[in-house]
Amino acid sequence: MDILLTALANVVTPTALLTLVLGTLAGILIGALPGLSSTMGVALCIPITFNMPPDLALILLGAVYVSSVYGGSVTAILLRTPGTDASIATALDGYPMAAAGRGGEAIGMATLASLFGGLVSVIVLLAIAPPLSKVALAFGPQEYTWLAIFGLVTIVGVVSERPVKGVLSAALGLILATVGLDAFTGEQRFTFGQGELFDGVPLLPVLIGLFSVSQAFNLCIPRDGGVLSGEAQRMQGRSLPYWADLKRCLRTLCRSSVIGSVVGILPGAGTSIAAFISYNEARRHSSHPETFGKGEIEGVAASEAANNAVTGGTLIPTLTLGIPGNAVTAVFVGGLTIHGMIPGPSLFTQHAESTYTLIVSLLFANLMFAVLGLWLCRYMVKVTRVPGAVLGPMILLFSLVGTYALRNEMFDVWLTMACGLMGYFMERWRYPAAPLVIALILGPILEVNFRRAMQISQWDLTTFFTRPLSLALCLLVVLALVIPLWRRWRQRQCAVA
């Protein structure tokens, strides 16, 4: 409680509240602009936080993360064009409501559902993360080896519709993770005489290139009109849903928040997956499922509560175990690293004050985006009309300037551009970038802990199966491999039938 009260005092300072407001506004705008993702927004803010105190830096990154997930619902409802993939399910019922003159009611429900799901996820994060970090203290190199393998297996299986492309992307990340000085022998590996690569491939330039610069290239491609060319619906009707609708949706809000939090904890399962699972569950439990897809307010509540509940869940494995669950938390790892905070149990001991400040700030960020969202949502559609030819170069400029400011190295700028081009073609050819980034982070963890475990056991492979915790994690890896294969086999059998 002492740490929580200290964290609360850190968040309510004028500087922290200003940072929270600016981060929330930036996140809502990023989420509302189609083509810009939560990952890109967080990656773009990391260079800004370089000279900030760790507390303020984490407050800014957390505010951008949670508010950008909500921001996509505005354009999903009024334009049928989700700003982020998290709001794809929201458009199914949100846009028909707007077309029927209930746009204000739809956005009001989306805002309240996002707030509800976000608050539940923060409570889950606060309840689970500290005890899990204590369990992680008992982890040895064997357990961390299995954890890294589990993260790689799940992110490849869930993120990519085509698992082969996910495997190839992760393989490229693992290859890049071998660059640098060998941690045990000190020999150079694939550095080609470049001193900048002695410590390995710099993570932040890769992140900014793959998720920010690649999107800038996408926006610079000529299109008809601005970023959007769809027909915008006016925000009409009430700004909040009726009390009867709120009571009817309460069970859906609770169910979807739990689903979102659980899905968020699973590595690789993102906001869009949670939103569609919750949407289908809401339709299955509804007494009038035929209204879904035609302007059912319960569909909006299910989608938005779930995708915002994911945000806190994804931070649980990231903060406690150092295993990022998706691309956004992988970028978060970079933000923590530049401030000397290594993800894992040490965050709750050596850096407990900063960590709890982040958790408490997420609570305030959810409240902040609800207030600002209801106030600014009617103006968001005008913002989305910014031409891509203007927005793209601005993002590119901020990305490159921020990258250079990290280490004052032109090498980082060229690396960012190269990764931006690679990310552009990966997206064009439907190769997921998330497995590459996750593998680049988990690769060193896997290599160092595997070799350390082998040295301790004198090269006896059975050491990975004799400890209870490592055996349990081994079974999780087996399940993560078998369950997707079993589902594919069932789908093929059903198709044949």
C-alpha cells in the first residue's frame, strides 16, 4: 500500500497529469487515423521519452497505448473504417447505428464499454502481476528457456493466418538476434566490422522502422482523397446510451472484460481476436441474435469492452517475465530498456515505484480517454481527412529525428530506413512483422539461458524435464503446438464433411 500511495502521488502531480492528457490526446488521434496502429504510436513516442524521467516516460507510453485502442472506435462507428484492427468488430453494429441516426449513442456506449474493460484490465494487472513476479523469482535458466520457446510458438501460431509466413518472420528475427559479440566467448558474430553492431542489432531503430516508417511509406502512396474516402455519418442523437440499454449490456460488459483480460495474458492473442471472441459470445448468449450486425448496441459493448481489457492483460507477462505478448508490448520493452529497467521480477523490487506508477497511470488514462473521447469525438472525422501525402512525411521526419536522438548515430537512421522498407514489403506480401520483433527480443533470452542451463548440467538435456516448473512449461509448449494443429485438422474434416 505504501508503494501504491507513492505511485498515486507521482501520477497526480501537475507534470504527470499534463503528460497524461497529452499522451491520451495523441493516442486517440493515432487510433482514429486508419493506417496508424497502437504499435506505431508507442514506437513513435519512445524517442520523445529518452530524456524524460522514467515515471513520466512510462505514463506517456501507457496513455498512448490504452487511448489508441479506444480511438479506433470513433471512425469505425462514423465511417465504417476502423482506425485500428481492434475496432473491426465494432464497425459491424456501430456503423448501422450511426446510419440510423444513433451515432452519438453508439459512441457513448463504445466509450463506456472501453472504460469498463480498461478498468477491469488494470485491476487484473494489479492483482496478478505482483504475485506472478514472486513466482518468477524461482525461475532458473531451464524455465526461461521454455518461456522463450513458448512465446515464439504462440506468437507464430496466433498472429499469422499463414503459419509458414509467421515461422519465416520469426526465423529472420532469430537470425538477427545472433548478431553481436558472443555472450560467453566474446567472439564477433555477423558484425562485418561495424562497431555499432557489437552489442547486437539495436532494438529501437528496428521497432521504429518496422512499425512507424513502414506506415509512413504506406501513407505516402497516392490514394483517392485523403486517408479516408468513405461516407461519414453525422453524430446524431443522444451522447450516452439509455439506462435500460446499460442494464441490458451489463452482463455482456462483464463477460467481455474477462475474455479480453484472459486473451491479453496469452502471448500472441491480440485485441482483434478478443473483440471477435467476445462479439460471438454476446451474439450466442443474446435472446435476439438476429439483430447483431444490424445496429445492435450490445455488439458495440462486447467488442469495445474486450479490446480495451486486453491492454492490461498484455502487460502481465511483459512486466513479470520479460516475455512480450504482442508487438505493442515488444515496443514497451524497448521503452523500459532505454531507462535501465529490465523487464522481469526486478521491476517489482528494484524499480517498484516506477512500475506501480505505470499501473496507476493506466487507471487514470482510462478515465481520461473517456472524458476526452466524449468531448472530441464529433471532431475526429475531420482529422481523418488529413491527406496521406501530408501525414506520411511528418511521421517519417519524426521517426528519423527521434531515432538519431537515441544515440546520435547515423547508422541507426539508415537501419531504421532499411527496416521501414522491409516492413513495407512484409505488409504488402502479408508477412507479419510481430513474430520478427518478438524473436529479436526473445532470441538472446533463449540462447543465453539454454547455454547457461547446459553448462550447469554439464550438457545433460534431461535438465529441461526434471524440474517441476520447467516440465510444466514444457507441457504448455506442447499444448501450444498441438492445439492449433488439432483445430486445423477439425476444420479440414468439417470442410470435407
